[in-house]
Amino acid sequence: MEGRDYEIYFSEYKGHVKEIVKNHPKKTRFYSVGGDGFFNQVIQNLVHTNHGVVCLPFGTGNDFSRAIHRQMSPEAILKATLDQPAIPIDTILVNDERYCVNVGCFGLDALMANTVHDVKTLKSAAYVASILRNISRYKFAKVKE
């Protein structure tokens, strides 16, 4: 990052990402360092702004980053995006309240994603443990078209 103007922020509480984005009225490129959940928090606050975002994968699943960056390391993604122009991405508004960028899941998949960090095991085994824990107690939900 030598010769570049940048600041590092840590999200410290609910709503902090919103504050950070709000304090940057000029066009800014944000680097979301975390997993899909944190990236989702960032997206909620960047939709309908002129800001850009790059997802650096440091989470459990990193589904979004794996889909767009293939097998690139976080370091390679950072280097590749420093001088690259922003490319718009599609967002989907769900239930008039939340945006998603690659997948909107519900049911068993959502339950596993929401409870994967409750399982105290190795990071690589967390999803498998979450599946085994949740599949036996899953209650099917009624949904409408």
C-alpha cells in the first residue's frame, strides 16, 4: 500500500459499518475483510451509493469471493483490484428490507449459515458439523409464492 492514501477501520458494534460509510461522502473504495456475513453488512450500506467494494475473504465459507475471484488469495485480490476500475454488480432486494448479491437462502441452508459459528470445531469442519447438528431437528417452514 506504499504511496496510497488509505484508512483501516474495524467494525466494533451493530451499525458501525453504516457510520463508517456515512463519514465518507466522497466516492470511496471499501475493502470488506471478513466472510459473507460481514460482506453482507457492508453491502447493505453501499447499495445506491457511488462507492465501490472489494471482498477480501477471511471468513468461514467465503461463497461470494470464491464465486467472483475463483481461487485467488486475499493478497492477490488486493493487488489485482488496487488499480482496477469498479464493475457494477446486481443486488436483489428481499422482503423490501435486505439486499443480497449472490444468493438469498432460506430454510435449512439459512439455518446452517446462521448457526455455523455456534459449533466449536475446526473452521474447515464447521459446515459439516452444522449440517449434522441441524438436519435432524429441522422444522419445515410454510412459504408463499
